Amino acid sequence: MNFPIEKYTHYLVMSGSHSYGCSTPESDFDIRGWAIPPRKYFFSYHLNFDQADSSYTITTLPESWRTCVETYVLMNECREPEADEKIDFGVYHLRKFVKLAADCNPNVVELLFVDPAEVLSSDVYGNLLRKNAKLFLSARAKYSFSGYAISQLKRINTHRKWLMDPPTRKPERKDFGLPEKSLISADQRQAAEALIQKQVRIWMLEEAEVDRTIIAMIQEDLRVMIAKIINKPMNLEAADRMIEHVAAKEVGIGENYLEILQLEKRYRQALNYFNQYQEWVKNRNPVRAELEKKFSFDCKHASHLIRLLYEAKDILFKGDLIIKDKERAQLLREIKNGAWTYEQLLDWTEKQMSELDAAYDAKTYKVPQKPDVNELDFMYGELCEKALQEYASSNR
């Protein structure tokens, strides 16, 4: 990218804890938006722009963006950024923004629903997309939002394991019955694993022209079915291993070779787990670490999990997406400070997931099953054409 991104940015908002109403004096400034790049980026085979992620200080910000931040601080009576504090900006190409929003990507679609006070800059193009924000809401949110929520739960569980039973030593190959040097070269191992994963993707329909929502349903049903067959209803990891085992046979990989592959994989996973633990210990926020130690789980991840499931229910049950709500914000702040136990979090999560599943299965949601691609495509084309015409008339 070699153009001044700020001159082509049409929509910019304050995201993160500020937009949820959960900010504290220590909260970072996280700013997101979208741009329509110059004409040559639409017709060049070598010039590419999908998104730009940058960090600035208040003094190094482009003038127009600095004005936005300063106005926001003044209007919202929040703290001013420190002179050397990093302010993160993430600006998408409108094409990528629309695609992710149409997939109900939580990090993107929510930018269209922030409170007006969090909108730092929005021109005629930004206003039009924001006005039509509900066109992006669909039942896909059941999988996208709950998927992100479950990823938070996985992090919570991983950190909880580290808190309760930290790894004490680096795993060695001999721990897995492996010789000091691998019997299979890295290239051979990667090629064999690629064959297995390709077959798995075919079975999971990931290489087929099928709607992503249907793919997610089939994947979940298949994994649950296999888990039940092996009499471990909740052990989906074991189900994944069984799928890979059958896939290996399908592509002609023998039992002995497969056994070595699996041992190598288990060793790499254990090594990665240990290295992740070391990195986590090294980079932990001291205040957050004390909370984790006190409550035995990561309360900040818990607040994100709860927010995501509330937002999923907003979309399915209300046909809307509520980003800032006083009562919800108060609950999230309390949870970040340890108001819930780990067991309460699990019970609440299971209940919300069951409600989402029931609504999805009964098709009682208040949004379309998927967005109208043609309508979104038309709106995207109109915005780009008008912006490019404006660029031409102003020699931008």
C-alpha cells in the first residue's frame, strides 16, 4: 500500500471496551474502519490492499485522524492518550469489510452498530452503509458469534489448566516413544498430513460450493455422531482423531506410518503447549494475572464470551445488534472483576448455547437465514463507483 490511507477512509469508529461501555482509565484506544482505495487498486494485478493495521502515537497520527481522536476524548470526557501511548488503527478495504460483515464476523459487523458517540468519522458513503447495517444480520450469527465465544472458553480452559497444573518441564521425544531424530522427514510428514487433511476437508464439505452455515451444521453433526459412537459424548477431540484415522486409510497411508505420524503430532502439540505456557507467563498483565490467580480463570475472556453470546441472541431473537447497553456493560465490568465463579460461567454458557440451538433448529429467529448477496453486492458497487467518480473529479 503506497497511498495515504486516511484520505480514502470513509468510516472510522472507536471499538473494543469503549464501544461496549466497559472502558476503564487503563483501556487502550482501538480504532477500526473501512476505506475505498484509489482506482488503480481495483484494476492492477500487482497492487494489493485488503486492510491496513498501524500503530501511532497521538503526535504521529495523520492530522485528520488526530482531530477525530481529540474530539472523541473531549466529547466523551475520557482520558487523553499518553504522548508515547500506542493507538491501534485497522482499516479494511470496503470489499473485505462487506464480505466479513456478510459472514456475521463479530469483529467486523459490530462496527456498523456502535453507538453514535463512538463514530469518529463517517461521510456520505459511511452513513449509507451504516443506515443499511441490518442487511448484514442473518442466522449465520448463530455459528460465527457462538464460535468466537467458544474460542474464548477454550482460552479460559487452557489458562485454567496452566494455573491449576502448570507444565514443569519441556517435553522430549522419548516421552512419546520417539527416537531422538525423526524417522520421517519434515517434508514427508507435511505431505502425508496434507493428504489426510485434504480428505477430511472433502468429507466436511470445506472444498464444496455449499453455504457456510450448512457446512458448520454438517461438521458439528458428524463430530458429535462419532463422539457418541466411541461412547464419549463430549470428547470431540477424540472424534477428530477418529476422522483423521479413517481419512489416512482412505488416502492409502498404512497403520505403522500413521502411528508414527500421530506420535509426531502429539509430541509437537505437547511442545507447542509448553512453549505457549512459557510465552503466557512472560507476557501476562500483572493486574490480570492477580485476578486469574484469585479466581482460577481468566475473567476478561469470560466477559468477552458473555458479550458475544448476548450479541448472538440480540441478532437471532431481536433482529438487531446492541453494542452498548448500560445494564449489560455493568454486568461485564463485574464479571471482569470476578463476580462469577468458573462453574457459573459454564452453566450460563451451556444455557445460552441451548437457547441458540433451539431457536436455530426451530427457525424462530428474526433475521434471514443468510443475507441477500445481490442487494449487498449492488450497494457495494454503488459505493465504489460513486467514490471513484469523486476521486476523479477531485484529482485524488
